[in-house]
Amino acid sequence: MLGGVKPQVGDPAPEFAGQLALPDGTARPVDLKDFRGRRLALVFYPRDATPGCTTQACALRDGWSELEGKVDVIGVSIDPLKSHHRFIEKHSLPYPLLVDEERKLVQAFGVWVEKSMYGRTSMGTERTTFLIGTDGRIEAVLEKVKPKEHLQQLLAALA
């Protein structure tokens, strides 16, 4: 099943609820309403522990001092909670990762897409970040993000 229509700047962010893997090794439920009044970067990425996703996650970690206090960051992938906990622990990620095993968020945000690699097609998550404003509306959409450039793109969107 393909993802829905990707929200654009000015659109209300799709509501969501789910389970967060937290940096302290615990888990808790979360939903978009928890972030009202604060800016939120939802960072959709394909898979835990893959080269590009690790590069992207570690760049956010390394630039954390530039992000902290400006925006809450949540990574989102279809990986299970256990995988998220290992990924957070191995790379000392300072932000939580949302479990989307049922693909509800990737579909709601329109980032569950057909991908092609080496002549084969499959479904997967398109590396995309949504900056959600204090009012719950989309402020910026960073599409087809390059892992090494993501931090700078996010900082520019926050400015």
C-alpha cells in the first residue's frame, strides 16, 4: 500500500499516537498533542543501523547543542522497539525514536513509497523530515534528505 498524500507547508500535521523508544532505555506512549506549543522535527528514515541512517542519526547527535531548546526531535522508522533501543544505545542518540511497525505514520505523512535499487523495486520509507510548528501545522518539509546534509538543512529551516 502506498503512503497517503504528503502534507505540505501550512497543512495541519496528521495526528499520531505511538510508542517512543527513549534514550534511557525505556518506552512510553506519545502523540502529537504532547508537543503543542513546541516545535517538533519528525525525522522519517528507512532503517536502524544502516549506513545512511546511522550517518544521519549521528550528525543530529553531534549537532545536538545547536538543536536543543529550538526543537524537539523524534526519529521515525518501521523498526521495532528493541531495534530502536539498540540503535539509540549504540550511537548515544539524545532523542527518542518512534515505533511505526504498522506503517501508520509513514502512510499518513506520505513517505511510504515505491523505491528502486539495482533494478528491483520495493516499498520503503523516503528519508523526509517534517518541521511542525507550535500550532501543529507543517512549517517545512525536507524531502529526500541526504544524511550528511540533514543537520544543516534542519537548522536552516529553524532559522
